Amino acid sequence: MEYVQLSMDEYIQSKNDIKNNLGGIVKSFVRIGWQLTRIDRSGAYKNDGYSSIAEFAAAEYGMNRTGVSRFMNVYETYSADGDTPELKEQYREFKFSQLTELLQVQETDRQMFTPEVKREDIREFQRFEKENESDPARLLDWKDAKSPEEKLKATIQEFCRENKEIINAVYSSIMEPKDLAEMISPSGSRSYRKGTVYLMFYEESKGIMVKVFGETPVDITYRYFLDVVHSLFDEYDAGAHTWEKCFGVLPDEGATAQKQEEPVEPKMPEYSGEITGKVHDDISAEKVIEKPEIAPAQPEEQIPGQDSIDQHPEYMPEPDIPKKKPEVSVPEIHREDQKSGPVPENNETIPEKAITRKEYLETLTLYGWADYVAAAMRTFGSIPFSRLREISFWEEWLCGKVDKKGRPWIE
């Protein structure tokens, strides 16, 4: 705004206009900025003996220096051309607090924000800008992405990794862009930042604003966002469990998940070849399972409910177990079972009870457990390696029913 000259009547009118608009809506704030600017540029405050516009505003309205500067800056930044208090069309729906925050954002970047945006999202963008300006290393290949398109794609991947429910919803239902927009930003606006990329989500009709540091902001549609998601994760499509198949356990749940699945470690399939390579030819799944047996050369499968010599440890000699392969003594378990109830008669049978493979493993020593799993790995030859990397496979395997010898349970 250029220099203006106010008559005494105009000066008095400007003063009254400021007083009447204090505490009003955003248009009133801009009008106050307009009148303060007019008085400042004309020097009319000197008519009342003031030396500056700040002194004038403090004495007349109780305004501090920062407030005066904010009013005038908002007017000068967002008003239409000419000596008028009218806002530019694109800013007419904003709140005064939003316009104040946007003063710290470069003009080319203000298109990132609409009236629906939260004040905190604008402040987050300011932090995003400052951090990248003060840390040139962030401009290097974040997530090995070089071009703005690659950086955007990497950011969408990270967004999906941090929002498990969204990627699972995409692959467990027919997700349209409108549905995706409502799921990501139900309130109408939401921000997300990763490295040198800042995303501002709006409703479906307004799309998504993207700011890559050092580049001009661009807008993308939710359809484009959805297409990128499919290009990244279609190969991991597992319906409502797509996130788990792609990323495994959540970062903050990793320790809990490992504790619950102990002693099976998720990384075991990655070195399965090394384990099976060390198993000698004379070690087999059958031999591991039959170790506790003092049995004929060709043992028969135990039929549930059938009585056997195993059920009567008092007639059995103590098993000769090598020291290097200690096993939990099965007869001891049966002795405890016998103490808890009467000894069955000759015609009475004690049905065997199925247990889970996890429960069986918990009865073994560390060596016995490793021996059992190594032998079991030899039987997985027909299972794709990608399947062995899935947590769900090991959950099913550990929950599978076996008999007291670790053999698959036959109903």
C-alpha cells in the first residue's frame, strides 16, 4: 500500500472503525489492519501527539506492538489490490488465527492449505520447513528416493506402514477414493510428514496437497494415492492381513510378539538351509520322535485310547538316554498321572489326550527342541519359502495337535 493522506474527519472515522471492529470476525481483523496501515502510512497519529503507530494503538486501544504488527501484516498479505479492506477470494473463509500462522509460510506454499486445516497442521509444516533448511543431509536420498516422485512413493509406503488399518481395509473391501478419503481424514483435514515430504489430506473433492522440500507444492487425487498403494502392495495381497504379510509385527509390538511365540523366532526360516545342512543322514523326524521309546524296530502308530506298555512305567526299565541329548522322562509324567487316580483294571483303557505342538516343545530341553525343529524343517521341502516367512504359518504349526511324543495327532 502506497502513501495515503487522511483528512481530520477521515482520521476520526478510521479511529472509530478500529474500535467498532475489535473482537469481531476475520473480516473485522483485516479491516482493523487496513485502518492501522492507512493511519501509519499517512502519519495521522501525529495529530494526537503520538510518535508511532505502535504508541497510538497502545494508548487508544490497549494493543501491544506484536498485535499491531500482526493486524497490519495480515491486511497487507491477504487483502485485494488497492486501498480496500477486502480479502483475496482464496482467503475469505480462513480464520484470523490461520492467516496469522500462514504469514510464516512462503506464498508459493500457501496453496497447501484450505480453511479446513487445523492451526497445528500449519505449525507442523513450519517445523518441517525449518528442520529441512537447517539440515542439508535431509536433502540426500531419503529411503533411496531421488526424484520427487520416488520420494512421494516412499512416503506413501511409510504412511501405510504406520497405518495398519488403512492398508488392510484397502485389500479387504472394494475401496473407492471417497471411502479412502473418509478413512484417512474423517474430520476433513490431516497432515503427515516423513523426511523431506509433507502431505496435507483433505476431503475427496479437494484431494491431497504434496510438498517435497525444495519443490513447488502439487496436488494429487485420492485415486492416484490408491493406485500407488496398489503398485506397492499388490504382491502382498492377503485381504485383511496384508499389512501383517508385508511388514510383520508392529514396531512397538515386536518384543511382545516374540515373547508370545518363544521359542520359535520369526527369523528362523531365513537360515533354514544352514540348519538342514548340518543334520546328518542318520537323523530323521521318525528317530527324533521315537527316542523315548524302547520299542521294536518298526513301531506302530499309537491309536487313541489303546493301552500300551508306555502306560505302565512300573514294568519298564529306566531309559538309557545319552547325556548329550537329555530328554524329559515320559515315565515320570505317567507316575504323576497314576498318583492322581486309581490304577486302571486290565480291561480299562486311558484315552490319550492331544496337546499342541507348542505344549510339547515346552517339555523338551533346548537341545531337544532344536533337534525336533531341525528334523521338522526337513519335511518342509514342498512349502514355498515365502510361506515359511509368514508368522501365520508358524502360529498354525505351533498350534497343531500332536500326541505326547510330538507326532501328528490322528483323530
